[in-house]
Amino acid sequence: MTIPDTSAPLPATAAPVAPEPKSAPPARTEPKARRRSSRRAPARRTLTYAVLVVAVSATLLPFAWMFLGAFKTQGELLRRPITWWPEQPTLDNFLVWFNELHIGTFFLNSVVVAVFTVLGNLLFCSMVGYALAKMDFPGKRFLFLLVMVMLMVPGVVTFVPLFVMVSKLGLVSTYPALILPFLAAPMGVFLMRQFIMGIPDSLIEAARIDGAGELRTFLRIVMPLCGPPLATLGILTFLGSWNNFLWPLVVAQSEEMYTLPVALSLYSTGQNATDYGLLLAGSVLIITPIILLFVALQRYFIQGVAATGIK
């Protein structure tokens, strides 16, 4: 019996094979369409800016002509070819308004009418908008439908009935005749109603549970939240009242009650010729308060338009 030799070396085993290194993933190549779009983006942006510059220039061009023309003489305004920059700037057109035509009276009339019209619209349109948005009463849907219908009725349709009513009341050539017909507008009611609809009902219900009446709820809860739409309504109402021409022309039958647009039309346009320098200077005086008001409240105006969904 033979004993196996244990001292003999064991058979060699195969050496472990090292795993092959993973190849790096291929670099992602940007799609051709995306590369083409990225190359076209600067060109599109440049074209957009160019179009906007042209549009803004076309919008501001008449205002620049009005402002520069206010400092020109009548002869220079009628000269051909036209000159943009005044060759001999003069303040005579403005001095005529202040010294001879007493623009202060017309300016005061316009301010009084515009301020009271704005205050009336802010109060009454807000109250009606609150009632249509948060209160339940018989005829609510019909009333809102009536407001929407009035939005589509031209103001000329109600011009004659309003004048007959004002004349019967003996209010011709008075401030009430210029203010009362415009204390509440359908557009203002719709604007305020749309915004107040977005106020949570829980706030109003909490005020009612605490014992607050409708008037107190409206003044303490609703009105402080209506800053943007009130600013929007105020700007729109002020603009409409300040530029209103036809109604003051008919109702204000005395010079002491003329507003700025009426005075501008009557004094700068004669039967045979138009004093363009006087007309442009008066236009500058009329438009300046509107520009200042919009610059001061433009942030609230944009917020109000965005919040109420007016397009």
C-alpha cells in the first residue's frame, strides 16, 4: 500500500482576472435644433428690442412735438419744412394762459370736479361691488346683469336725458351738474366686485360673528384690502373726469364754470384761425397732472389690473 506524497506541490490555480474598466459614457451631444435655437435667441431678442423701441418712439413722438411746440411762435409752427427744436424759445404761450385767460379758474374747476367724482366712485362703486360680491339679497343676479348691460351702453345715449334732468332741477352751470351724473360708473362697480370676490369669506364671517355690522365690516375689513383696485379705479376715474369735454361744454354755460378742456377748445380755436402755440401750451398744462398722478400710482394701477383680471 503506497502512501501519497503530500509534499508534492498542489496544481496551480488560474489567477483571478481583473474586471475590465467600464468605458466612460459617451459625451452628450446637444441636439442640433437646440443649438440652432440658442444661436437664434440673441437675434430674436435684438429684434424684439428693436420693435419695442420703434413702438415707444412712435408713441412718444406726438408728446415730444407737443412739448417742444409749446415754446415756439405761431410763425415757426406754420413754417415748412417743420423744425423740431425751437429756434427762438418763448414762454409767451404760457403767459397768455396765466395772465390773460386766467387758467387758475379753469384749473380749479377741473380739480374740484375730478376730486369729487373720484371720491364718489371710490365710495359708491366699492359699496355696490361689496354688496354684489358678498351679500345675498333678492334681485342680486338681475342687478349684476344690469351693470354688465350698462357697460355696453354708449354714454351718448344717456346724454340728452341727463341734460333734461339737470335742467329741470335747475343745476345748469353748477358743480353738482358736472359731478352728480358721474358719481358711480358701471366699470367701477364691475372692477370692485371682481376684486372683492377674491377676499376670503372667512374674514367677513369672523367679523360678523364678532358682532360687526355690514357697514363696519365693509369699512374695517374690506376697504383696507382693496388698495390696488381703488388706485386703479381712482386713476381711471380721474382721467375720464379730467379729459371730459362734451358734458362740461353743454352744462357749463358760463365762463366761470369752464373746465380746462372746454377753455382750451374755446380760446385756442377761433373762427378763422387756430393759435397752435396756445393750443399746445394748454395741452401741456392739461396733461402734466395726469402724468404725475400715473407716475405716483402706477404700481398700484398694475396690481389692480392684474388682481381683477381686466384685460
